Amino acid sequence: MNELNPALTYELTHAIKVLIVESCDKDCDPATITDDEILFGPEAPLALDSLDALQVSMALQKKYGLRLTDSKETRRILSSVANLAAHLERFLATRP
């Protein structure tokens, strides 16, 4: 499956936003996180850091079975909700 399913992507983006807020213990409404906003660094609205990245990564592994092992690839995947949703959707499509 090469094409992304818009309905599934919408569900995933919402679930990812909730996962980020909960795993990083942020006090904000997940709906206020835009799909394309940068998630990490002092310039990012959420200002997530490396510990938050680890917490998100562990939450993804626990909830979806997705393991992010390559640090450069992990930075790219976790850079935004949209990138993460696209990667997760592709990952889930390969699972039985």
C-alpha cells in the first residue's frame, strides 16, 4: 500500500498528538498542535527536548510496536506530527 489513507492519517495524527501530550506531561490541548509544526527545540511551540523524544519513542513502541533505532531517522520522523503519522501509517500497513 503506497498511498496514505486520509481517514486513517487523521485518526493517527489525533492519536499521536494525545500520545505526545500524555507521554511528555504537557499541559495543553492536543488539538492545538498542528500537524506540521516543529516539535523539538527551543523555537518549537511545545519546546520538546531529548528526554521528551525518548518518552515519545517509548510510548510509540508500547502502543504500536514501532521501534525507532536510527538516531538520524528518528529525528526526521519525530520532527512533526505529520512526519510521524506518515511513518507510523506505513509501519502499520506492513503488519499482519
